[in-house]
Amino acid sequence: MDLSVKDIYRPLTFDEAVAAFSDEPSMLPIAGGTDISVQMRAGKFAGAHLLDLSGVLPRSISADGGFIEIGAGATMDEIADSGPLRSVCPALCQAARKVGAWPIQCRATLGGNLANASPAADTAPPLLVADALVVAAGQGGLRNIEAEDFFAGPGENTLKPGELIHSIRLPVTDPPSFSRFTKLGWQREQIISVVSLSISLHLNDQGLVTKAAAALGAVAATPKRAPSVEAVLVGHSLDPAAISRAVEAVQNDITPIDDIRAPAWYRRVAAATLVERMLEEASGA
């Protein structure tokens, strides 16, 4: 089936794309197109004026001072195979490898996964726990948006009109002792998450948690941190009592709804189960 597109503008440089989008923010940016094309086939964005970013988005993954900078055009396959990212944020590499099948991973971009702002976006929980910065580009130049402040609601983000995602920055000065991502769905592969979870822990020589970060997807209007889980872990070892407290605490951090993929009660049970399993893995790491 052909897509209902009014026209397509293909800029020659990223700066040209920013200028064009600033002048006409009604254009629909598209990079890998793995999600938007599906929505368009379902009748959404009929007659859209597309801004094709596929040839101009930054896509390198490089060290930049105390950060690793990931270009918005980096594909899931490139992220999953990145050595620097595996050492700093293994959870993001794991999440990237779970975004659809491998052909999808070779086209889907990190910027697109974030800009789409799905509550179930796989890369969002690892970026939240890593205290990532989303770098937005507009007529006024570049500005940093904390990952926690980027998601505004289902399909909504806090980019200003005319802004595009330029890159994502991850701090590298204090890599975690444990960093994992997992998700649950009705099939083993190529699924939209029913619940997803990422946890990052710093442990001292005595096995006590000195810093904890947890985030979940598909259990609220946006991907979100789990401050109640984090609070009950810091200062404790990962013994059964601490894990049990975290399992109970996660219920304070989520507001799931019923939808076609799962009822709210199932998501609550699933979130608790994923927290328990991941912390048990961390205790034996």
C-alpha cells in the first residue's frame, strides 16, 4: 500500500534540516521510519509533508569529555554493538538489541525512538537511569534536556517547535557496578513491551548499594524513574529483605492502565516480578 505523502524534503546537511524545520515546524521528521511508516499505513499523518533526516542526522558514537555522545541517527544495531557503550551503559545496548527484529534494528534510530515518545520506548528506561541528556537543535543553537524532563505524555515530548534531536549524552565518570534492561511481552521477540525495566546499581566493597537508579516503561503515561525502589535499596545489601522491599515499593511508582496489550493488574504483577528477578541477578553478580 502506498503512503499518503504530500511531498518530501531532503536537506543536504543537518543545519539545513534545522533551518527548514524551524521555518516550517508542521513538517513530519522521519529518519529510519520504522514506526512512523507503520502509523502512516494505518491512516495517520495523511498528506504529510515529510522532512527526510536519514542522510543528515549525526550518527557517530564518541567520547566527548566526561560524556559519550550518541548521534540521533545512530541505529539500534550500531548502539548494541558499541564497545564504549557496553562498558558504560550495558542496559542501553541490551535495549537496542530488543527493538524489533535485526532488520528493524539496522534502520531504527535512537533519536526516532525517543522523539516518538511512546510510553513503551525500549531505549527510554536505560537512558533515564543513566541520567542522560537529550541534546536538541533549533534556531537558537543546542540545548540540553534531562531525560526525565523529555517525555511529556503518550506521543508527546518537550522539544520546542522547530527543534530536532541532535544527539544523546551519557555521563561516563562513574560507571555502575550493575546495569541491565529487560522487557516482557506476549511473544519472545519483535514485541511492544507490556512492561520494561532498567536498573543501574553502584555497590561498594562490602556489597552495599551506594547509588541506585531504576526506571520502567509501559506502566505510566511516560517512561519514568522509580524513586521508591531506589530509596529502599540505597544503603543496604541485596539480601532477600531488601529485594522484598523493592518489590513492594515499585507499586508506588507506577500507574498502569488497561489497554489491548495487557490489563493494569497484570502490569503491576509483571513489574514486581521483573524487579525481583533483576535484583536477584544483581545480588549474584
